[in-house]
Amino acid sequence: MTGKNLQTIAWGLSTLVAVVAIGAWGDFINWRFDKLNLYIIFPLLGMLAFSLMWVHYIIGALRRRYVVAKEQLQLYFDMTSALVLSLILLHPGLLVWQLWQDGMGLPPNSYKAYVGQTLYGFVLLGVIALVIFISYEFRRIERLKRYGTWLQYASDVAMLLIFVHGLKLGGTLQSTWFKWIWLFYGVTLLLAVGYSRWPKPTET
């Protein structure tokens, strides 16, 4: 497989997962766009972020399988990584803002008021993953380059945390066919991580 072919697959798969996420979200809200608010919009951003990051892992595994230089996919990774970073910041950011506007205060109390004490631990998984993803963005700093492998490992763990976070908290996953898609993402994510990291970490 050539770099050009893999780039086409990457853009095509990214478009597909975005359409699937939007379709599942639309089904969940019965396509009632007249009643949109931040509580309805913010889950879609999380679904899109995870879906696009899943594509990154799948393409990363394929790139290693077919020995395609990362430079040949640099534009794809740069553009979609910037989009993902925006989504993972907006996903909790919009919720925090709306909860504050509605008089529930700021986290962690606002989170507890929104999801309840029982599910609060799954919110924390998302918070931990967010911190890890933001830390991963600093891997290019000269002083932190030596920790690049460990930051990659941490990012792998963060993806698994987000998988569980979405599985337990995502309303769309509870009542639509998208739950099966999400489970497929989880299984294939594990396979991609295993292939990419074993028997030794792959340089990024």
C-alpha cells in the first residue's frame, strides 16, 4: 500500500466515522434541531473526538504494517489532530459553561449535580483522559521529547478511559445502534494498540 492510498483511506474513514456519529446523535434527538442547546450539542463533540482519534490509531497501525512514512500522512494528522484538540476542549467546556449558567456552580460539584454521585467516577475518567491528552500535546517540547514514549503510553490509556467514559455516560450509546459501533471501536482500538506497541514501542 502506498502513502497516497493510505492517505485516501484516512480521509475517507474519518469522514465515515464523523457521518456515523452525527447520524447516531441525530437519531437520538429525533432530528429536532429546533430544540438544540449546549446539553444536547456537547455529547456530539465527544463522540466525534473519540471517533477521529480511533481513526488515528487504525491508520497508525496500517502505516506500520505497510511501512509508510509518517511524513506522507503529516497533513492529515496535523489537520485532524487540531480538530480533535478543539473537540476535546469544547466537549467538557460547553458543559461546564452551561452548568454554571444554570446556577449549578463549577466542577466538581456541578458534575455531581448533573450526573449524580453514582456516575461521577466515570466523569473523572474523562477528566483524567483530558489532562493526559493535553499533556501529550507538549511532547514536541525539547525538554519533554525524552518522555515521548511514556506520553504515548499514557495517551493509549486515556483512549481506553474515554471508551469506558462514553460507554457509561453517553446517552446516544444507551438508546441507539451506535452502542454496537462503539463496542467495535473499543475492540479494534485494543488490536491497533497491541499491534503498534508490541513487541516494542514504535516511534512517532
